[in-house]
Amino acid sequence: MEHRANLALYFGQDLVSSAALTQSEIKALFDTRTFDNWKKAQENRDKSVGALIKGVNNVIKGLGILAKMLPGRARR
């Protein structure tokens, strides 16, 4: 069942259609170098998105610090 759940998570297959594959076929799919490369590409993409979000967050923090340092208008 775990291999079929992995098919659903990684490849968007539903459990009913994944039942057409044997356990050994599913395991062989996950043991391929192609799947390892795909998984590494996904991890790299996630790291890139995380770095981008962190960078934008730092810019926002910097703007907040800058706004506190600059003389502002009279507050009401």
C-alpha cells in the first residue's frame, strides 16, 4: 500500500489506477536513477523558492528598519 500511496503523492495517480501495477513494477519505478534525478530536481526547486522567500522577507525587514530611521510625517 505504501508504494501505491507514493504513486499518488509523486505522480498524481489515484489508488485505483495504481492497482493495475504490480508491487515489483512500482518498486522498480522508484528505484530508477530517473526518479532519483527528479526527486533531486524537486528538492533544488524547493530550496530555490525558499531562498527567494527568505530574500524578499529580508528586503521587507530592511524597509521596516529604514522607515523607522527616517523622519516621518506628524502622526495623528
